[in-house]
Amino acid sequence: MSGERLGLAALAVALAAVPALAPTAYVVTLLNVIGLYAIVTLGLILLGCSGQVSLGQAAFYGLGAYTSALLSRDLGWPPAATIPLALGLVAGTAYVVGVPTLRLAEHFFVLATLGVGIIVNVLMVQLVPLTGGASGLRDIPGLALPGVRITTDRQFYYLIWTLVFVTLILARNITSHRTGRALRAILGSEVGAAALGVEVSRYKMHVFVLSAVYAALAGALYAHYIRFISPSPFSLYASLFFLIMAVVGGLTNIWGGLLGAAAVTILDQIIRAEVPRVFPRVGGEYQTAIYGILLVLIMIFFPSGIVRGALDLRRLLVRSAARPAPVPAGAQDPPTLGDPPPVAPRAKPADGGGGM
Amino acid sequence: MTAPLLEVCGIRTRRGGIEVLHGIDLDVRAGEIVAVIGPNGAGKSTLLGTIAGVFPPAGGRVRLAGHDLGRRAAEEIVRMGVCLVPERRQIWSGLTVRQNLLLGGYHRYWRDRAGVRADVARPLRIFPKLAELIHRAGGHLSGGEQQMLAIARGLMSRPRVLLLDEPSLGLAPRVVREITQTLEQLRRAEGLAVVLVEQNVKAAMLVADRVCVMERGRIVLRGRPAELLAHPGVRSAYLGKGYEVAG
């Protein structure tokens, strides 16, 4: 079994044991939230693997939530049907959004997704008869799958984390085979990839739609889990929050999706709990500032994300441990007449001539 | 005289709303090397990109062995036998030499996975140095090795026409000579047609059968290398006044 599979199996066992070992129900709730964010972040990381960054992921997250909530609440359809319908609708929406925006160069694409996020959030607030406006939608039905009703935190925990694993393995398979090579080629150079016959626009569209579907899945689960939705969890701030998770985890590292979501969510919770305790007079703005400082520090010391950073750190430690201890001056035996003459180190070849 | 393998007729290309190519005509026969020289911004790379389908043409026609390439997508044009080796090599630095080569056969990997894997041996025979570096990351190769890898990767697509964009950029003269010798072998042994865009005019003149001079999106002069070397404008603009023709 490869190291990665072993890690995946160990993580699955550990996560399966958490509800039984968790000291409080809060831990299970927190892990549920992390699981939902991890699914969205995994979608963003898939997008990052093709060299794209989105600031509109909360829009798809919200569309998934509102679609499934409205269909199940107002039409009485079962969530087992409304969730796939929500995913289909979001996939179609992402395709329509992707046709004009994916042609744009990197930063213009980011701005376009930002615009989409703002438009969708404004619609959630303004379409009061449909969405309930700023007050949101209440009394969303709980999740009932064929043969089982999922109502408690623990039941949601197992469902959410099963789906995290499914989306993780799907993302891993996509990025580690032929498609993954194509995505890496696109990430390296779109012109270079196109020149080799990689269908750049098709792959970018597929990944964009898939990342939107990931967000919609998390959104639909969120709606049936919390059973109340309003526009605020799907605002621009949420899109930024997801992007931060992806960047902290490592924008092109699938495992980074999981760890980035966990690290940022836990960090957020710690700051919210600890800052008022340590500095009782400090307002909420300072909490955000401390959060910002910590993120800047992470970006300075782990610019490729915490997963890559941890691997680099481990490699550095292994290398320094393997290096032989320096020989003290004078401890070396003096050369004798029988020793071969010392060899001068070879000069580095000039650029372009190396190894030719 | 044989019929042209690649025909470019009156190609016009716009980039960023500005017309960069104003009606380019060019033809290349099998086993022929045609060099395109000219100053920066002349539109040489855009011409190669247009032939390869990376930039859609606004007008004109590109034909390969009589088949219209029209506004086909780049991947389809690669499948038909035209491969672009882009400027600055565009090696995937995180992938090994072997993975870079496999990406070269990307368009037929689904249909012929074993064939693509077996094909890796072919460019390694042409560039034996790469065989020694097969598991090394592309980013850890020298400039010359990267250029060899870029050409080898292009050959993985089994092209009939190779479009080479500034292969000598930043390389030592010895490495440039080695690469041009390889091009010579390829065109003789396999009848490969090459369109070579070069700033290194001396290197281009030595290897090309015909040379086109591009300025501001137009071909302003064309002929055999000896004819252009005798042209006072070409000599003063690209070779320097004291340049003497070797051999």
C-alpha cells in the first residue's frame, strides 16, 4: 500500500472514531463545518490545478443551498432528488458563466468570478418572494435518504465526511492521471499545452463546472443540515474565506483542501474565542486584524501552502540529520606521499553548455 | 518540384484588437527548412501560433497536404501533423523528462497508450543526452538540454511539420550547432518540414533552404540564404557590415 493510501486509510479510521471519542457535541459540529468547507475548497484546488482562481465560489455554494432548499420546502420534493437537481442546475449555471469568462486572462477571470459572486448575492437579498430576502428561508426539511432519516449531528457527520472522502478521491484521481498531466501542462503554460494538443478550453471548462458542483454539493448539505439559510453565509466574504483555505492548504495540492479548510476554520474559532478573553476591551475588528496577521505569516513562511511547507520542512530536517558531523580542525590525518593528489572541484558549465 | 506540404495564403491575425499579420503567404515542402527572420514585434511568433491554431486567423487560409486547417482548434491541428515548439521552450519544470515527453504524445494517449510509451525511445535516440536525464525534473536541466527536450517533446506528436520558435534563444553557439545538425538529420531521414523562426540570423542562414524576412506583420523579402546574404539591406540590418559568408 502506498504512503498516500495508507494515510487515507488512517485518516478514515481516525475520523470514524471521532464521534465516539469527541468530548463535546461542539467538536462534531465543528468537524461537520470543516467537512463542508473542505468540499468547497477541494473544488477550488481542482480549479487551481488548471491555473485558475475564483472569487465567486460562494455563489455556487449558495445556489446549491437555495435550489435544494426551495425545491424541498416549497414543492415538497425529497432532498434525495433536490440535491442532484441543485447540482445539475449549478453545473448548467457554471457552464453559462464559464463560456464568456474562461476566455479571459487570469486576473480578469478572477474579477469576473468576483462579479458573479456579487450578482448572485444581491439576487439572494433582492428576490424576496423567492429567497425570503435578508431574512432568509426557514423550515427547510431535514435530510431523508431512502431508508434513513439524517437528523442528528452525528448522522450528518458520517454523511458529510463520506462525501468529503468521495470528493477527495475523485479529485485525487483526476489530478494524478492523464487529465492531471493535462491540467499541470495548462498550469505551466497554456500556449505550450495547446501546442501539444491539450484541449485547454475544454479542460478549463470541465474543471470550472466540477468545482462549482463541489461547492453546490456542500451548499445543499449545509441547507438541510442547518435548516435555515440567509444570504450572509454566501457573501463575498465567504468566497474570500474559501480562497484563503485553498491558498493556506496549497492551491494545487489536493490534501491541502482538507488541511486548509481545517486550519483556517480552527484558527478562526480560536481567535473568536481567545482574543476577547485575553483582550476584553478589544473589538471584533481587532480579531479580524489578528486573523489577517496570522495569514500573512503563513504566506511568508509557507507560500506554497502548509502541506508543501510541512513536506519541505521534513525534507530539510532529514537532510540535516543525515549530514555527517563536521570533523574538528586538526583531527584529519596529514597527507602522506602515497595519497593521490587532491582533485580540484569542477567548475559549473556556462548556461546552455551544461551536460552537452 | 514537389507540391507544398504546408501552404499559408494571405493570413491575417488580430491580437488584442490589433491586426498583427497583414496577409502572409508562405509554403513549405516536405524535407524543407524555411527560416523566418525579422526584428522583435514583426509577428514571427504570431505567424507560428496562427499556423498551429493557438491564435485564430481573422482571414486567409492555411492548408496541410491540401487539407484546409481553417479555424480548427490547436489540438486538432496537432493531430493532423503540425506541432509548435513554442518560444522559451515552455518545459514543465515540475515534470520529469519522461513525463514531458509523454505529454508530447498527449493527443493519442487515450487511443494508443502503449504506442506513446514505446515512442519515448525515438526522441531519446535522436537526443541521447536526454536518456541519461530521463528521471530528472525539467526545471533542473540546462538551457541546451531544455531546448532538446522541447524539440523531443514536439517530435512525440509525430509531426509532418515542425514549427520552431527561437530554438537558439540564450544558448551557447556549440549547442545551437548541435540542434541545427539534428534538424538537418530529421529533415533528411524523415522528410520533416520545418518552419524556423529565429533572431539568430547566422544560425538560420546556415540551416535553412529558404529564408523569409518579416517586418511589421508582412514578409518583405524572401529567397535562398545566399541571395539574402548578398542583399545589402539584410547584411547591414541583421549581420553587421563586416560579415563574411562562411564556406
